[in-house]
Amino acid sequence: MRPLTLHISALSDSEYNLYTASLSDLATDSADGNNIPSSTHVRDDARYERTSVGAREARAWLRGRYSDVPASDIDAILKLFCPKMLPTDTLTGGQFFAAFRLVIHAKSGKGVDRTLAFVQGE
């Protein structure tokens, strides 16, 4: 089965702006030490591939920012990446982008469907 991850180049321009800013925000809030440098640094898109965030931190962040998406949908999306949601589970930058895209699709009423991770949002 195709890995559920998105390379930075798979994002549309609007997704790129939203998703990278969101990952930067989440990584800065995270205490895991994998923070992304601020936008004052030279643009290095490869840093998103090197970044990881805790799955539980991503869950709390997504629930807080997308409270109109049912918590059960956010949990179902994250369980595609981390089935047990253990405290040690992490998402890579590419997995975060895929999960974020699925949340955006769920927000627009399309439900949770893993294949939508490969369909750009509207």
C-alpha cells in the first residue's frame, strides 16, 4: 500500500503556505527539540522532512484549531499513522502534511478517507 505521506512538492501554493506555517507553529510549541527554524532563516524545505512532532501534540493542536471537525474524525485520521496513539508516537513532516490535508477534507464534509490525502484541497 502507498505510504501515507506528502512531500512538500505535492502541496499547492495555498496548502504550502498554510501547512508549513502550521507545522512550524506546532513544532515550535512542541517540547521534543525538533523545532523548525523561524522564517527569518534561509528557506530550506528539506527541514520539513527532518521534522517530527508528537502524535498526541498534533492531536491536541488539530482539535484546538479545527474544533468544528469532530474529534472522532481527527482521531480516526491520526490512527491511520499511529494506530495506538502511544505517548512515544510521532509524525514526520510529510505525515503531518497528509494528516492535515485529511482534516481539511473532513472539514469540508468529505469524511475520513485515506485516499483523499493524495487529492489537493479546495
